[in-house]
Amino acid sequence: MRRLSRGCYDKFHRCPGWAGGGPKYAKTHRCNNGKVQVDYEDKLWTLKFHRCNFCNVLVLPYFTRWLSLWFWAYEISFWWRYRNDR
């Protein structure tokens, strides 16, 4: 069975089996310091699926973070808290 996960929102190259998908931490550590293979020089890297080199988990494309309600709630709250500092 193949596992599918969102990428890590903090650092996309971290494996979600190790660091957790999206804003969450990994509840079960299935991967020991794995790394998602991303070719950042490719202009379409944000639209492609990626795979961890250690645990073989399939990671959703980077652009899916922009579709996440959690991500937008965090961005708006961050902006609201620090709007006066800018």
C-alpha cells in the first residue's frame, strides 16, 4: 500500500514520515531522517508529486498548501498579530 501525504509546511524537502505533513508533527516516525527529492531548478516543481528517498512516501505537490484552510488561518492570524510592526 502506498502512503500519500502533504508536504512539510516548514521545509518541503523534509519527509512527512519523519517531520509530519502540513503543520503537524509525525505521530509515528516511519522514516529515519528521510529527504524528499525536489529539483528546485525545474520551473514546475511546485506542481509535481515527489517521493521520499528513504520510506517511499508520495508527497502531494507544493501548491496544495495554498488550498489548505489551516494555512490561510495561520497566515491571517500572523498578519493580524504583526500588522503594526511593519
